[in-house]
Amino acid sequence: MATKRKTANDYRIELFDIRQEKQALENRIIARAKELCKKYPEIWVTLGSNCNANKTGDFVKVTKLHVVTALSLIEIIEKELVNQHPHKQTKIVFN
């Protein structure tokens, strides 16, 4: 049995669906970044080569947060939380 070849309209529909999925993923990433910024507002952040530093709480009010910035914020907050953990192993001790 022969397989049906995709038409231009089939590709157009597939491309539209992929763009919808991408937009949904970006919205979830931005929402998670804002949620973390609201929960941990006192972490200092310096993004890029900018010399000015902001606290994570400042990003809660941003209306157009770029997805790359949101990913960076999530990463910075996660690193800071790992560094604050009291059971972090700082050196290896041999007996």
C-alpha cells in the first residue's frame, strides 16, 4: 500500500501546531521564572555584560520577559538555592 505524500497544506498545519507548542512552552518557562522570582525576591542578578545588578523581585513586574532571560533567572535562582543548602559538601575528607 502506498503512503500518502504530504501536501503544502499538511505542512502548513504541522508548522502551525509546532509554533503553538513552542509558544506554550515559552509561556510555561516565563511563568515558572516569575513564580521563582516572587518566591525568592532577594537574590541579586547581573545579566550579560551589564554592570547594574537587580534583585529577582524586580523581574516579577516585567510584562515582556524574554524566554532566554527567564531561563537565566531560573538557573541563577536554582544555583543560589543549592549554595544555601546546609548539607552541601565543601571538601572531601580522607581518614
